[in-house]
Amino acid sequence: MNQNQLVPLKARISWGMGGWADNFIFQMLMILALPIYNIELGIDPVWVGMALMLPRLFDAITDPLMGNISDNTRSRWGRRRPWIFVGALLSAILLPLLWMPPFSGKEASIIYFAIVSTVYALTYTMFVVPYTALGFELSNDYDERTKAMSWRMYIGLLAGLCIPNLYAWCQHDIFEGDILKGARWVSLIVAVTVLITGLLPAILCRENIIPKKQEKLKLGKALIETIKDGPFRLLLSGYVIIITGLLTSAALALYVNIYHVFAGDKKLAAEVSALGGMLAVVGAYLGVRLAAIISAKTGKKETMIIGLSLALISVGSMIFTMQAGFQVHEFWGFKFHPQAISFFFYGMGQQGCWLLIDSMTADICDEDELRSDRRREGMFGAVKSLALKSGVAITGLTGGLVIKFAGVSDATQGVDVAVAATLHKLFIIIQASGLVAGIIIFIFYPITRAKSAETRRLLDARNSANPLT
């Protein structure tokens, strides 16, 4: 690897800080939507799911548009950084407003939530699409890309240590039982951290890849060319299927703990879920490091399959660990339940996979440049972001439908024991199905270490013969 392909530590950290903002902007909406609007306000879970799906439909337009705008932007600050700045600022402003419906009626409250979350989705797109594209440009080396992008995971996972505690923090004694009030104050504090960390990549990073004087590509043609890419379609298929399975099940997790494991005790369930989520983050840290090591010795496809297999085994173990009857132990103020062990290994398996998705997308950008003679990280990042959000849109609805299918409507009235057991079974089956399908798809992923190296050699030779002007 040439020295100029190494990413300086300052650049890694500066770009990685955006992972904190990214995690909170995306996760806070998903983590608190059902607990606040269904469990606390008594709104039908299907309606909450519909409200979560609406912004994702909007994303089908705004994500590719933002990717194309970013690719075609020419400014003294670069293609990506101005949009990162504006997106982070607006997202931080809107975050607390998600939990401030000025109405008492259920219908008016859910309409308000749908509108605000749709605008919030737009500001998130303005941040995350250029931010991801900036990461693709950090290096053109097969392994250095994985190492550099791991900083987004390392710093983002610090946020991940906090995210499982969000619902528990909303129930802190300082809020005197008013969970909606708790959500507002907690999200306000989070918004300040989002503002700081989201602005850092825009202020401190520099765009290392200078775009060629290439013709600006219209949105429709750019989108078609991106979707026509065979390896990218395969990558997206596996990504969306895995996301759909995992996030549909994630919508059930808190319900399983509250009503199946802890017999309706919301506070204990939130505290146990918080520790389980935090241990999953600890496992994820190890998973990111192990993924980088294994990938350097084998390849990204092989590492992806190993990580998904470990996640699948961990999900299977939840058949036994997410059960009532285990004694809850307290250590240093945290509530430990055996399910935390399953979540630890689950985090270790799946987090390395998310790292590799980004690194593999950067390799696909090289393949695209070899074919089209254009750098289009923005559009590839946008379509990847749209795939993630599409998975979230599907799960926002399917999560609510599965909850209602199992027999839950108004959770403020409690959940029957048999219904809770059904939720537990569906929680396991849906996740496992998505992981198995993902493993099968990635077996056929075509870009190997050798193919990527050959593509890079051809690009370097062509660029040397035709230097940038």
C-alpha cells in the first residue's frame, strides 16, 4: 500500500465523530416511537408504524436527489461538507420536537408525529448521504478503507452505549413518572451532542479525492446506472433483507421483555434491556476489530458470512435466555439477566457486517469508475442509505402489524400471557429468517480481494495516463 493511501489519524477521528450524530439521529426516532406513542399515549401500533413509514416513502425521492446533488456540487468547501453542516444543524433542532405534540387527541398527535418525522427525515438525509460519501473517499486501498471506516463504528458505538438507556432515562425519578416529559428533556440533551459531533466532519475534514472535470449526470440516469450495477444490487438485496428481519424483531424486543419476561414491569424491563444493549455495544467493539483483522487475512465476503453466522447463533440462544424465571442480579446499579450474554455475541457478529457493507460499497465505486469513468460516491451512498431507510420503512409497518397480529392493540391495557409468548416466538423466527437469507445472498457476492486489486491497478494506470486537470 502506498503511503498516500493511508488515512491520517486526525482525519479518521474527525470523520468518525459523525458516527455519534448518525447513530443518535437515526436510532432515537426508532427506539422511542412505539414506547412513547403506543405504550404511553395508547395509539394503535399500526398507526405508529404508518407514521414511521411515511418519512421513508419521502426518502425514496430525497435520498437519490441528495446523492446526485452532492456528486454535482462544486463549492470552495467541497462537494460534501456544506451539506453535512446544514443537515446536522437542522436535525439537532428537530430532534426534541418529535416528542412535543401540542394536541391531546390520539389522531392529532399521530398526524403531528408523522409530519415532524418526515421533515426530520429530510434533514437526516442532508447529513448522512454526503457524510457517507465523504467516508468512501477517505482511501482507495482495499484494507485501509475498512480500517478508516471502522472509526465511524468506534465512535458511533459510544453513542450505542447510551441508546439502550434512552427509554430508561425517560423514566428517571426526576421526571416524576411523566415519561413524555422525560423524552423531551433527554432528546434535548442528545440534540446538543448531535450538533457538536455532526458539525465536526464538516469543519475538520478535507475531501481528499478531487473530482475530475466530469459532465454532471442527471438524476434519472445517475440512479439507473447505480441500480444496474450487479454487485451493488446483490449487496443491497442482502442488506435490506437482513435489516428487515432484524428491525422488525427489534420492534418486538421491548414488548417481549415487558410482557413475556417481566410480567408487565416496564421499569425493570427497560433497565435489563439497557444493560443487554450496552453489552451488545461492547461486543460490537470487539466485532469491528475482529472484522478488520479477519478481513485483512481473508476477504470482506468471507468475514461478512462469519459475522452473520455468529449473529444467527446468538439469536437462536435467545430461545432460552429471554425467558421468565431467571433471577435478575444487580451489579454497580445495572440489572443483569442471562439474555445479556446473547446480546453480547449478537453485537459482536452483526456490527462487523455493517462496517463491511460500507467498505464493500467503496470497492463497488471503484468498479463503477472503471466502467463509467465517473466518481459517484454520493449516489451509491444515497441508494445504500435509501435501502437502509426502506428496510426501516418496511419494519416500521411490519413491526406494528406483527405486534397487532400477535394480539396487542392498546398496550396500556396490558398483554395476555399467551400473546406475550407468541411475541417471543416471532421475535426469534423473524430475525433468524433474515440472517439465513443474508448468508445465502453473500455467498454469491463477486468482488474478491484479487478482483478489487486488479480494478485498482487499472484505475491507477488510466489516471496516470490521463491526470486531473
